[in-house]
Amino acid sequence: MNQQPLLAYIKKYIDLTAEEETIVLSKIIDRRYLKNQYIIQQGDICKTINFIIAGCTKMFYVDEEGQEHIIMFSVEDWWSSDLGSFITQTPADFNIQCLENTQLIQFTFDKLEGLYKEVPKLERLFRKITERAFVASQKRVVRNFSLSAKEQYLTFKNTYPKIEQRVPQYMIASYLGITKEFLSKIKSQLIQDQ
Amino acid sequence: MNQQPLLAYIKKYIDLTAEEETIVLSKIIDRRYLKNQYIIQQGDICKTINFIIAGCTKMFYVDEEGQEHIIMFSVEDWWSSDLGSFITQTPADFNIQCLENTQLIQFTFDKLEGLYKEVPKLERLFRKITERAFVASQKRVVRNFSLSAKEQYLTFKNTYPKIEQRVPQYMIASYLGITKEFLSKIKSQLIQDQ
DNA sequence: AATAAATGTTAATCTAGTTTAACATCATTT
DNA sequence: AAATGATGTTAAACTAGATTAACATTTATT
């Protein structure tokens, strides 16, 4: 599989020597999933963190009433993992399912711990990645309680214009935390407004 | 100031040699703030990350209508910083204000970058801390869209029993994203229920 | 091309939480 | 002790978004 996107991504955060690159590449797993396959299921222990080379996934959980709630979508050059389960190696709260045929690069928990020892710079890489992920998550909390559903939808459209086109509308409603009917209403309002 | 709580905290994540401890302690700032003083204001660049030795802070932002929204409370052995502003050194989205007289240990941006070079293990420390913070934030997003206000309040009470007693009720309402009137209603319902 | 399955729309009714406003209690200052 | 400001309560009227249910459109399968 083509590993260039991963190396290019890493280079945005840290510099790797040729040897370090080789070590990293020797420890990763290439993996392909078909549309609708699960990468992780709620209750399983998440054994890998997953970098997407091609495709699209949704991370979601199913509540007691059987309702699906989407936490995030991931596409090329993003990560798709239940980090809580991964770092503590305890059962996952979330499912991750492919919305398209998807190619991943996986780091297993044990191999990654080994990698941190061989290439300590990777601690810095993942520190920085996680910092950014934390900030993004905190911003989402803020949006949740300061924006109306309409404003949140417009923010989503602006922030992830490509994702909107790849994903059915009812899943976007789920991601926004509103019903598909209400999203439909919002969209028709927006059309009338202009 | 007593720096033991910081060292004890760090030891939960990584081992430091005596020399490394000395280096860390040489690069930190002890700082005291009085009740109601601001550690950071919206629009300023957040120059330090702050570890609380004693006291209590709220992080919040003020929306266009002048309404305050509390993102988090921090007490002893926690961090209190606008991480987004800190890591990018751009203007802060949030204010941090002391709810009690507060003692902090501060790491400035430049000193911390230097510390990462002298004691690379600290990358690992902050990677782990940030991972946990990210997971906690993601869980809050989940709670936001799966729990009713009453359930969120009960979760808050359970998770942070000590904070509830140190902080006025209207601030807890703000943290939960509901009005103080509605929290008051919830509490009287809970009293009747039992 | 016909059928079935998945996705999207509309509208009526309902509800959790907001808004407003008046009042009650507690703590601090003079 | 009185007065002021900060915090908390109650209740009525209101609204954003949920629920239900019927229907419309698009996509995939035979």
C-alpha cells in the first residue's frame, strides 16, 4: 500500500531520519476494509490506532434505546480510533464502521509502545496530534452550547465541506445531535432565506 | 511554594531522576492569584500552562450577548489553561478566573519548549496527560447529546462531588449548559422524587 | 423496466428547557 | 442592626427541537 500520505503527515509535525522512517514503516500494518465493515465494535478492546489512506469512517455509539449517535467522521489523512479504549486497553465505548471501502495504516498498542522506545521523537508527534484533537473536541463542546442547530449545521458545512457530500444527510443530523426531520426543516429554511 | 504536588503528579505518569527533577523545578514559576483575579483573558495570548497547587478556577467564554459559558472548573492537582491558545500562541478563546485565592505552578511556552529538549521524557508526560484530557472531552460531547439535563447534573455531582460544594449553583448551571432557574427546578424535583 | 430498499420531506402535535419577572434567603459591609 | 449585593426559588408564558406518521424521491437489485 502507499505509505507516503502517512510520512507526509508525520513530516508536518516532526522530522524523521531515513532510518527512523524505516523503523516506523516496519512496525505498521496495512489493512483494507469493505464498505460497512467494522474496524472496532463497542465492548471490544481497541488494539490499533488507524490512519486513513483512502475512504471514510464513522465513529458512533448505540444508546440504551438502540439509537445511533455519531461522534465523528474520518477521511483521508485523519485518524479513526477509540482513543479512550486504546490508551487504557479497556472495552471500547464506540463503534467504527466504514462508510466506503477504506484503506488504513494501523499501529498496534504493543508495537507503538516499542516504537516510542526506539524512536522517542514519536512521543512528540503524538503529543502534538493529541493536543490538536483535544482543542478541536473542546471547541465542539463550546459549539454545542452556544450555537443553535442551524448555526451548528452551517459551521459543519464550512468546516468539512467535503464530508457533507460523501455522507447521507441523516448521518449528519446524528453527528449534529438533531433529528433527520429537523435537519431537513433547517435546510428548507436556508433555501427560503436566500 | 510547595512543589511536591506537582512532582507527585508527574510521577504518576513518568519517572524522573533527581537531576531531571531539579531541571524541571528550575524552569517553573510559582504564582499566587487572589479570588476573582484573571489568569488569562479572552483575546490575550496564553503564555503559560498552569498547574493548581491550591485553589479553584473557572474557564469560560463570553458570547456576543454578553452571556458567560463555563467550560471547566479546575481544582488542586489539575491543569487550568487555554491549551488552544497556548500551543498555537494565538489569542485565547477563553477566560480563566480564580474562584478562590489560588496558588499555581506555571510553565511558560518558551521554557517548556526548552524543557522538552533537556528532558525529552516530558513529551511522554504531556502526551499522556493530553490523551486523557481528550478522552474526557470526548466523553463530555457524548453526555451532551445523550443525557437529559437532570442526568447530566447527576453525572456532574457523582464525578466532581467536591467541586459542587465549592462553587455557586448558577455556575454549575452554566457549566451544564442550562439556566440557573432550570437547575433549581431539577434540584427540587430530585428532592421530591426520593 | 420493475421492484425493493434506502434516503429525504412535510406537517401536526408534543416536551424539555428558556425567558421573564417577582420574591426569598444568605453573606458582607457600614 | 440595617442595608446592600450576591445567590437561590417559584411559576407562567414561550420556543427550539423531538416525535409520529404519511408520503416522495433516489439508488440498487432482479
